[in-house]
Amino acid sequence: MNTIIDTDALVGLFDIKDVHSKEAQRILEELKRQQINTVVLPTTLAEFTALFAYRVNMREAQDATDKIINVGMAIIEISEELTMQAIAIYQKQGSPKETLFDCFVMAAAEMLGIRYIFSFDKGYKKQRNGFLLISDLLS
């Protein structure tokens, strides 16, 4: 089984001051225990590094990016097909909180048959999106 990680979960994993930090760590340990693979998109890494460098600092953002790669998260390639699917999903969104970054996650999840997203963003669970959060599976 696979899950795909979103930016908010990455921030929670690396920023101990983040509101989701303890829960993100708990979920990551449970994913490892249950041997659930975590995949990440380059768009998610880009969003994470920009946000994390701004919130914390650039050096820690660089170190966190190295750790993400070294913990064995598989990086999914961004193809034209994935991009077009993400844009199509984005056109159906109704809130500025549901960004194109989120739509890339949803498009990749659809393409890979991933139902559970490692995120704390309830927008993924909206009926039009139809995903569940990994915490729903692990609770």
C-alpha cells in the first residue's frame, strides 16, 4: 500500500513548533510499522522548501529536503499527463485554499490508485475530491 504526502504533513514532520508536529511524527512511525510506502511529488517538495525556509530558515529547509530523500520517500515524476489532470481537478475547486499544489497531489493519487493522503487538509475529503486522510485509516 502507498500514501502520498502533502506539504502540511512535511512541515509537521520537520517543524517541532507546528500544530501537527506530534501527530505527523506518530503517523510516520505507524506508516513505517505497517510498511506503508510514502511517495512525494516534486511540486510538494518545492512548496515545502519555500514555506519551510520562510517559516524556519533556508539551511533547515535544505537539511529537511535531504532527510526526505534519505528516508526513502519515492519521488513521483511530473508528466504532461499528470499536469493536465491536476489542472482539470483545479478547475473544479471552489476555494482558494485548494491550490494547484493540492491538485497535483490528488491527480497523482488518482493515477497511482492511492486513496489515503498523508495530510491534515480536510479539503481532500470533500465529496468532489473523494479522498481520505491517512489518519482515517490509522485511527
